[in-house]
Amino acid sequence: MKIQNVLCGEYFASYITDTKKLMYNSLNGIADTGLNNIVSGCGGQYANIVLDSAGVARIVGFRQANGNFINTIPGTGWEQVYACYQAYFLVKAGKLYAYGKDKLNINGGADITTPKALNSMVKFTKFDSSSSSQDGYMEISGLAENGTVWQWKTGQGLNAVQVTFTGNIARDITYVGDRAFVVETATDLFARGVTKPEFVGLAWNQTTFVSIKSQYTSAGAVFPTKQLIGSSNTLHIIDQNDNLYGQGEQAQGEVGAGAAYDYSISKNFVWSWMLTKYQPVIKVTAEPYVGTTTRVDKFKKVFTGNTVAFYLYALDINDNLYSWGRNKAMVLGNGVTLNSDNESAQPNYLDMASPSYVTPLTQTWQVIPLNVNVQPPRIPQAAPAPEVVVPPTPTPFKRAVIRLIYNDGSSQEVGG
């Protein structure tokens, strides 16, 4: 059994295996949600949304007051699923539906308990959503079959508005944070950003699209990309030669630039926006394995989330898994965590500054003592070996497993 997909939520990471099971980390080792035939999903805040092979969508995670849960979303025949905090989006026959928190304000601000269709005149192949700003604003954009791009945003209503850029035909789209939007065409890479444009190398309040392709080609990237993916504060691509490049905020290690996390400075600041440390485009490589000096530099897939996840995973071309960035709530899958009080006080203590090999399916866990005057320990990475995994016996999905790690959480982005 191997991990094929990682769902990166702010407080909850889960794994889809090649056997289509959904797993998650616990202090007792990898745990089984009991769900089978899971084919895709997306990370939210306290929960992830998943889709099974029968077209049934479920929300899996934990709620502060009521414990862990698995909730089935009404309807069947769903084809894709997305998440932004506690708002969820589903796709059926190329049409977008909203569910959960009413981030777009299409339901008078009340929770949407039955998926609600958004209007469009085209059929879509992919969607991506922004993060949600402190004032509750968000956007979600769709890439249509004909290459046009359409957008819904808070307060706009049910109708999508076409996004215009040079040529108006895209091959891929992604968001970085709450209002930085990136479009790849057949020949260029464009970005704009009202907020967080610095994370894609732009000046503040860049409301029109400008090319950022040269930032990547200057670092060695070869276009078109094999993958384009944004998070709350980073942009990464995998180029034609399977090289990984990234830019954005490096304060918690999330670009993967490899610079040591300077805990002597950051220990006095819990929230990342006090630590702005912009990293220009750089080729991202993985930490050498124990006893070696060669860094892994060929990758096939990157996983992250735009709900203040601040961490990423990647599969190399041999299907080995790596993680880096902010290590809150066991999300990096690397076997180390803090107790609940220490993690609440210093959620960045165990961050990783560059990709490191991880094996969540066989990982044992330890609670690390917090010493604010000492740089946190680095985790030795053994070389990959043939993986033999005995699937855990499914057990009731209980909050206690996660509750051991941290108390009721609050979002880093809203600072509370």
C-alpha cells in the first residue's frame, strides 16, 4: 500500500492510498477512517472533503465542539470536490455547486445544507479557490473546456464573470492566498494580485495580469508546466524536466528553499504574517537521505491546500513521498509533534525548511519537549526501502486520536 494523494487541511491531513483507502495520522500510528474506494479529495480547515468511485462526497475531519465526524453530502454523481475553510464545492456534469459555509454570500450568509448550483454558460474541467481573507472575501475560478476562465466572488451572486488576459485561453489556473491569481497559457505564465502579490513576485495591488514566466525560466524552468499549484502563500511548478520550482513565503519553510528555520527570531512571533520572508523563484530539492549527499530533484506531483495549510507534500518520480513547511497537528507525517499546550503557544517549532522523505503509513510518533531557547531537532531521513504495510483495522473515527495532539484550534490566518 502506497500513498497516492495527500489532502492538506489546516488542522487535518489525510492520505488516499493506491488501494483507495483514506488514512490519517495519530499518536498510535497511521489510522484508518474506514472509508473505501476514495478516488480524490481536497483539504479544508478542520476537515477534508473526499469523493468515492460511486460519486458520493463526504466531509471527514473534526469539529471543535462535537468531535470527529464523517458527513455525507446530499446527492450522488459528483465528479470533483474542492474546499475553502468550511465551504465546499462540488462538480457534476461540469457544473459547480456550493455547500457548507456560504463564503460567496449566495445564500444570505446561512449555511448551505443542500448543494446549490452556480450559474455558468460553459462546461468546466477544473476549479480552484482562493483562500478567505479576514473580511470573509473569497473567489473561485473555473477553467472551461474551451480554455476560457470564469470567476465567482463574494457578493457577486450566482453568475460567473469571464476573466480576461492576453489571448483569453488558458491551459491551467491556480490561486495563491486570498486574491493572487495565476493563469498559464500555451506560451506564458500570468499573475495578478490585489493582496499577497509579493508571493508571485509582483508589486502590491497588481490588478491587471502581467507575465511572471521569466522569473521561472531565469531559474532554469522549462515550460509548459506539468503541474501548477498555489497555496496560501506559495506558488510551485513542476516543469517539463520534472524539476520543482517555487516562490513565496519561506518563514515556515513552505517554499522548500532549504534555509534553516531561524527559531531564535521567530519564537516570539506565533503568526506567520509577522515573519514575512519572501523567497524568489528557486529550484526545490529534497534533503539527502542519511549517509548520502545527493539531493532528490525529480518530482511528479505536489500536494498542498489554500486554507492556511502552510505545508506541502510531493511525490518523486519513484513514488517516494516528501513533506515540508509548517508542522502543526501532525500534518507533515514525520513522527514528531508537540503536546497541545506547547503547540498552541509555538505552532512553528517543528517546521521543516525543505522537502524531507516521510513514510506516514509506517511512521511511529513521539511528543517532542519544547525549549524556546534551542533550535528544534531535525529528523534523520533514512533512504527509501521497499514498503510493506499491514493495513490497520478500521476503528470508529474518534476525536480522541487527534485530541491528544492539540486543543481546539484557531485559524492562523485570522490570528485567533
